[in-house]
Amino acid sequence: MGEIKSTLELALERSKRFSLSEKDREEIKKKEIHEKISTLFFRYQEGYLHLHEIQKEIDRLGGEMAKAVKEGLLLRWVEGLSLEGENEKMLKGIEALTNRTLDEVEESLQKLCLQYRSEKDRIKQEERLRRLEALRREGYSGDALEPNIEASEAWSKVLTTLHQKFELKLRELKDGLRVL
């Protein structure tokens, strides 16, 4: 009488015929690295993981995988620096991975962000006054009159130009941080 095979045994027999190509293995490895980087990045950003725990995770990986995750995480943190966001966590992560102090970079970044916000606020105030004057000429007035500057296409264009101007300076700072 014939032997009855389980589904697992049948699947294993069929899978023996298939083997992964080198390209497929590389793709799987890249995907694993990308997932690891994303997991560590978001868990750290959300406060669920501390820098020493990230370092332990990277050390456990060992070899090429650890190096790739470390480089990828560094790039994520560098790219995460922004003119409007909170950059402290990103800078602390970069410091931990590169084993260097970034006091000068942090100071430069803070100055740049402050200049950006000041310029943005100044332009916004000028646009607000210009709009209020235009509304008054049309016959609208009152203390409750407040133009919605953010909704205008003109404001969007001005903001884009301002952002591009400061983004160039930010890019220069980021370029200095990309090296382990």
C-alpha cells in the first residue's frame, strides 16, 4: 500500500526543483537590509528604541549586513534633517553612528533654521499686510478680518522659492554628515 504524504512533504519535494538565483538572493538581502533600516529608524523616531539598543542590534547583525544597515540608517537620519522639523534626535543618531561630536553642525543647523523661520515669518507678515490693504480697498474692514495667506497660490510660490534658497544651505550641511 502506498504511503500518504503530508502537504509539507509534498511542498518540500516540489521545492527541491527550485533554487534561488544569485540575483534573487541579492534582492532578498537588499530587502532585508531596507526593512531593518526602516524598522530601526521609525522605532527610534517614535521613542521605542534607544541609541544603545540600535547599536546592539547592528552589532548582532555582524559583517556586511551590519555595515549596510549602519550606512543606510546614517543616510536616513541625514536626509531626515529639515528646516522645519525637530532635528535633535536625528543629530544624536548621527553622532552615535559616526562616533563624533556634531556641536558645530548642530549650531549651524539651528542658525539656518532660525534664519529660515524668521524670513518666512517676515514674508508672511508682509503678505498679510498687503492682503489686508487689498481687502480694505474692496470695502472690507473690521478687527476680525484675517486673510488666509496659506491658501493662496502666490504664498505657495513664495514659500517654494524661500525653501529652495535655504534647502541649498541645508544640503551643504547634510553633505558633510554622510560619511561614517
